[in-house]
Amino acid sequence: MKGRIKRQQALEAVPLWRAQDDVVCPLCERAIPPAQRDAHHLIPKSHGGVQTVWLHRICHRQIHALLTETELARQYQHVEALRQHAELAVFLRWVKTKPDDFFERTRKSRRLR
Ligand SMILES: [Zn+2]
Ligand SMILES: [Zn+2]
């Protein structure tokens, strides 16, 4: 029984943690320097979510600039769904060209202003 559980975990394991201090952002797949780490609730706290993932501060701000908490709770509670969001995908392609510790102020989408 124990052996089977172990094998399953091995199959499902996603290498988000390459080493103790080398956290990788599941959105843009770049390393996150400690000063740029933000915890994102996959389901917003306001909707009862508890599970968090580490993201770059700039990637995190971008999510909340594009999507409301209700949209996050209903449609975007998986990293895969976020990565497929059209505007977020454009942002990710752009941010991948920047240094790992790059940060600048994020503008809120007109729609959410
Ligand atoms: Zn968040
Ligand atoms: Zn990122």
C-alpha cells in the first residue's frame, strides 16, 4: 500500500522546488528571488481558498490587474487556466524576456478600474 502511494506521488510531482532557495514561478517558469516572492491564493481567501502558490510579485499583480476575485474563484483556480488567459499569456511572453528580479508598477486593466 505504502509503495503504491509513493509511486503515484512520483508521477504527479511537479518540480516547482529545485532547491530550498530556488523557487520557480509556475506562471512564467523563471526562478523567483526571495524579495520578489508573493503568495497567491488559487481560490481567493474571500471565497474560502487556503491553497497558495509562490509567484513573482509582478506576475501576481498582473493576475489581479486582469481578473476579479469572482472570476478567479470560478474560472481561474488552476495555474494552467491562468496561463491560457489571452492577456496574461501576452504578459508572460513579455516578462520572460526580463531579469528574474524585474519589477515595475502594474496598471490595472481599464475594465476593472
Ligand atoms: Zn493573488
Ligand atoms: Zn513569474
